[in-house]
Amino acid sequence: MTLFNDTDLFIVGTSPKKYFDLPDLELMQYDGFILKEDADHYYTELLRNTPWHQYQMPMYDKVVTAPRMIAWYGEQEEAGEDTQPWTPELLELRQKVEQETGLKFNAVLLNLYRDGNDSVAWHSDKEHKIGSNPNIASLTFGQTRPFRFRHKTNKEIGQIEIPLHHGTLLLMSGTTNTFWEHHIPKSSKEMLPRINLTFRQVK
């Protein structure tokens, strides 16, 4: 895995908080939620010190290796045996997210997109783990990648694409996970690593 020290390459968004007004969608985007210097610090610490691992996932009639790396953190009795205990950096970030959103989270899934070949297919998160209408707070560090949404049933609503920058917070709430799918596409462009943290309340 290549470690990139030149984090000046990472773009911090300049838009204020943005709320999206679409059917069945409760979505808040907060560019620059983590300031550039702090975002650089968290990026470097997480990239170097997280016990990243690949995992197998079912796809149609076979099992494949997911095109990204992951790590789970939280309370082990709630999130599963592969869960790591909270680190000081993750506790700091959880506190920042909870103070901003007024919500409580007991687990976080970290995803590492190593380059443009890493992606996540269209999906919504499994409700048996996080309940119906969950709150999911997503933090991005590193390379800006497009995050796309599409409505599951209303095809008259076009896809939306949100660039997730270094230090951006995205909050998905209400019926978003029930009625919408999201994904991050592959890219043929040269990409630096991106780290994504999704804070959730695991049942």
C-alpha cells in the first residue's frame, strides 16, 4: 500500500451546509466539516494504523472479493467479533459528529478505496443490522470521489451526484436508506486513496 504524504493534493469543499429536497430523501452535506490540517492528520493516522482487510461478498451466484478494504470499530458485543476497539482518533471524530448531528453512534465502518479501481456497487445498507430509517453519518478523507444516489422505484427522479471532498460530512437520515440506493463508481483516472467512515447505531 502506498502512503501519500503530500496531502495538499486533497481538495476541501467550500460550500456551506446543503440540504437536498427530493422525495423520500433526507440528506445533509457539510463541506469542510473537518478543517484541512485536521483532515490531513486523521487521513495519515487512519491510512497507516488501521488493520485494513479484504472481505468476501455474495454477488449473484458466486462469492467475490469486494473491490475495497474495510475495518469495523465499536463495541464488540454489538458490532461483531471482527470489531476493533475504538481508537483515540475515532473517538474524537465520533464526538465531533455527534455534537454536530445531535445523534448517538456505537459503531463505525471504515472503507479504504485504494485507487480508481476500488468502488462500491449500487446498494442500500442492511436494515437488520441498523434498523429501519437509520441515521448514517459519513466522513471522507483523501481523494474526492463522486457519490451517486438513485431512487429505488421512482424512475422519474434522476440520479444525483455529490462530490465527497477531504473533510466532508454527509448525513443520511429518515427514509433515505429505505427508498434510495447509493454507490461510488470506478474511475479510469489516476486516484489517490480515499478513506470513508460511516458512523451508525448497530442494533
